[in-house]
Amino acid sequence: MHRPITFLAALAIPVMTAAAPIIYPPTATVPQADTSFGTVVQDPYRWLEGDVRTQKPVADWVAAQNRVTQAYLATLPGRDAIKARLTQLFDYERVTLPEARGNRVFFRKNSGLQNQSVLMVQDGNAPPRPLIDPNTWARDGATALAEWSASEDGSKVAYAIQDGGSDWRTIKVLDVASGTVLSDDLDWVKFSKIAWKGDNSGFFYSRHPATPKGKDFVSAVYDHEVHFHRIGTPQSEDVLVYTSSPAKRGYYNEAETSSDGNWLIVRSSTGSDDTYEIRVQKLADPAAKLTTLVSDRKFDWRFAGASGTTLYFVTNAGAPRYRVVAFDNASGSPREVVPEGQATLTGASIIGDRLVVATLQDARSVVRRYTLTGKADGEIALPGLGTAAGFEAVPGTTTTYYSFTSYNVPTTLYRYDAATNTSTVFSAPKVAFNPADFVVEQKFFTSKDGTRVPMFVAHKKGLKTPAPTLMYGYGGFNINVLPAFQVDALAWMEMGGIYAEVTLRGGGEYGAAWHDAGRRLNKQNVFDDFIAGGEYLIKSGLTPRGGLAIQGGSNGGLLVGAVVNQRPDLFAAALPAVGVMDMLRFPLFTEGRTWTDDYGDPADEAQFKNLLGYSPYHNIKSGKDYPAILATTADTDDRVVPGHSFKYAAALQAAQIGDKPHLIRIETRAGHGSGKPTSKQIEETADLWSFIGYWTGLTRK
């Protein structure tokens, strides 16, 4: 057996000097100006919005940028050692939450360095066996198993295939006993659940209408429909269950079924604002029709489960931090079951005769129990400060499974028995580090307007501070950023760095008010929170001046781009990933139109001025000394189209913002992030950590 690499020792190599001043590839400018509300906005790099698949000039620009970026990264100290250690850290068995169907249990497993996880099945007490192995689908590992769902009797699995990171899916069906892929082949699927009917005859899913031009990876997409597919029939015979009216053709419609398969629930929204219309249908009654339960799209409604004819939901209607309500006979007005509390209620499920309710207390999990009538019945003991998830309802049993994770705790799975309120370890990974060597703390600081903001800070025990720090943030779309194990963050901590994650406004960690305080005209609060977090790290002595790097992806990429423009002096290095960088044109591409609920609509004058005021692409300030920047995207991202990052990088390179590198790393055959092969994750992280390690001083020593 080879002796494991000692990471810090591996980095004790001769100091290397970064490359000579970078000669960026030339980027053509094409005169282009738009006038909105009397304001003229220049956009000379609009040609970079073209699809790399069809626009050769864009493809050539991508290739040229990657050559320069990779040549620069090759000069940085420690990259090979970082990659080697990341490979060791990734090499542990990872198992997802089991799902019980009939006498079978299904779960995904990655042996460690597999590019894609394998779907496994266990028949009764027999040893688990591989059922679907996506690693055989593509040589580059970039074709992934996306959504999947087993029928209620466990006889079949419907599964979605994701190619090259695209949001488009193809659904197929597999017979579990024989391993035979059936003739069912469903296309035009995007943003869809797979919800089986209780009689196992077929499933509900969401799709778009077929178009003669084929799939579009750039243009806005409309007309999201719910269909029912009966096993063994062609897609052309699928039944249209629900589609929005012409006035609401931009809505997204998703279907789910109750755990007993007796109820269909259709949720409709614009896609990103967490306000829903709810429709239900009693599937056990052949004469029942889809009826409207909630018609006013004002609040969030999350289905929690069914008990007979009573349907339970988690909602923020009348409760900014959410509550549990019930609709008796699936109609009328809801009655309160679990009232709003100080903690933010994030989900609920029915396990046996108990409601298991997940809450967030200062962005960490607390799980409580109630009777179905709402009587408090204690808590579920968790291993520590972290995040618990799962608790899927399984009809006819009081047992279920959940996961627990934290920054220093790899995801561990537990079997939970609601009858005894006890948990036992189901699967605990064996990892190439000692979790006890790291410490996780939660700290609080004050933002610009006096708001108290939390931050998680993790590092090796006994670390001498100040130490180079990587600060991560998201802050948007009511999305909760919670403590979770990440191999890349662990590697940074092993290198001797601090990892900090800020609970920014715009997320949902403190309920609707916290979300509202960081969206639309309040978006600047998110940037102020992040900037204040950086100032706190330095002032508290955790981080040296010149030692702070920042990272964020998607909406978090926007965050990084915006705060660098506003406070370039505060940061040593920045990693904006797949960011929304042009805040005036984002509604024109793929799903961008749905983001106006969070960002505001540039067609509105007040919102246009607000968006223009912080748009990363439009606010790069020549004459300021900017931090080192390595933007990342993928050439075929069809969520946040790569033109955002292309234009941003071109503008950075053209501006007079100092001699530090301002580069872009463009992945091929990858999308917004999901389905990315393990090998590509390792390569990318090694590049990112060597970049910020150098510019924060961590790997210069």
C-alpha cells in the first residue's frame, strides 16, 4: 500500500514566480448601443452571446481563451499536489438516501472516483446489485443519470438521461427484474419530476411541446405541460393533464403524487419566485378531475403528505417563517396544524402516525415531531451542527431514512423509526481524513444597515490566524445555503486555509422576510452583507489583508462580480462561476425570464436603473486595481448561457484594472453544474485552488 501524500508537505516546493504579464486573446468589438428610459447602454461584445455549437467566431474565441488560461495555470505552484490530494479525498464510497418500493430498496452509489454514480437495487435481503450504470454511456463521462423514480411496487424504474450538462432530458423505463430497457422513450423533457401513479400503470412528468427546429439551448422556452405516460405506449399517446392558460404560458408546472399513489398534486409558478397555484386530483377515483385548491399565486405551498382524504402542506401563507396546514377532504380553507415558530420551517412528511417537521435554527437543522393533529412530540436527536435531509414517507411502515452532513462530516445515512424515535447508522463513509481534526463554528456580524448576519467558519484545529480565507455566498431565490461536506472545501482547509460561508439575505434561511430583503430593489443588501462578511473576517483577525478570496456560482457568480466592482480593494482573488453577468439581457435566454421575480424586470424603469447600477458586465471600473479573477463557465450551459461570462471576461480584459490576471476557464461538454463528471470536478478545483492559493499567499510560502 502506498503511503498517503501529506498535503502540506506536498506543497513545500520551491517558490515559483507567476507568469509574465498575460497577453489576452484579442476580442473584437462591434458597435452596439441600446437606449432604455433615456439611458444609452453600450454592448460591444454582444456577438459573444452566440451559441458555440453554431457560431465559429465564438468557438474560436473560447479556444483562444482556454489556451491562455491553461498556460497561466500551468505556472502556478502546487497544482499537481492539489489535484493528487483531491483525487484521494474524492476516493471514498458515497451512497444516497435509500428509497423503498415494494420489497426492493433503491439507492445511488459511487465507489469513489467513478465519473457518475450507479443506481443500485437490493431485492429483499439479497446483496445490492447495479441496475443503471451511466459510466457506460459516454467516453468522457459527461452523460449522466438525472432524475429517477421507481414504481410503487418496485417493478420498474423511470429515469432521465442528461447529456453534456444540459437541462434537457430524455426519459426511459427499465424493468427491474430483467434489467431490460423498455420501448418507452420520452423526449422534450425539462425541469420535471417523475411521479408514478399508485396502480403502477404509468407516471406523470413535465415537458415542452416538440418543435420542428429541435431543442433550443439559448432562446427562451415556454409552454411547460404535465403529461401522463402509460407504460408500453408511445409518447404520442401521452395524455395532457395540465397546461397553463395562454396568459400564463411562461409558467412551470410540476407534478407529484402522494406516497400512497392516491393523490396527484400539480404546482404551477413562474419558476423562481416560490409562489404557487395548487391543483389536486384523487387518482383512486376514476371519475375525479383535477381541481384547483389554491388559485391565488401569492404564497409558497409544499406538499407534505396525505392521510386518507386530508392533504398536508407547508406554507408561508400568513406565516413568513412557514407553518403546516391541512385541507380536509382536499378542499375548502386550510386549518392550521403546526403554527409558525421562531425557527424557519422548511419541510414536513408523514411517517407512520407522526408529522416529522424540518426547521432551520440560525441556518442549521432542527427536526421536530408532532402528532397528525399538531401536538408537539419532541425532537429527533441529530449528531451535531449541520444539515439533515430526507425523511421520505413510506406507506405501511414507521421507518424511513435521513442524511446528516456538515463541513467536516461527510454525508452519513441513518435509518429512523418513528415508533421509537430512534436513529441507527445505515451507511457511514470511510474517508481519507480525520473529521475530528477540523472545527466548525457559527459567527455573527453586522451588515451595513445594522442587520445581524450569520457566517459558518471551518478550518483545521489549532490553525494559526490570520490565515488565507475562501468566502462563499449565494443570496437569492429563497435558496438555503446550509452546512454540508464538500471535498473541495475540505481540501482548502487541509492546505491551511479557512473556509467561510455567509448566510446572506435573499435566501430562505430566516423565512420570507429574509428572502424579500435581498431581492429586486433590495438586491444591494446581499452585496452589502457579503462585503461586511469580508470586512468582519479581516477585522476579527481571522483573515489577513490581501488574503481573502471569494467564490459563488450562478446567482452567486453575479454576487462575486458585483462586489468585486464595488470593493475591488477588499479581495485578493475572485472566482465567479456560471454567473448572471448582464443584468439587462438575462430575460432573453432560456429560463432567464423566470428570474425577474428575484432580480426585477429591466423593462420596468425603476428596476432597469437598479439592475444597471450593479450589473457586473456594465460596472467594471477602469482605473481601479482589481483582484485576480478566474471566471468559470461551460460552453454548453443552457441555464445561465455562457455569453454572460464571455462578455464579462472580455470587458475585464479590455479595462485598465491592474496587472493581476483576469481569466476565464471554459469547460467543454458541461452545463450549469449538475451531472459534471468526477474527473472534471477534480481538474477544475485543482485549477481554482492553485489560482486563489497563489493570490492569497497560501501557496507562495
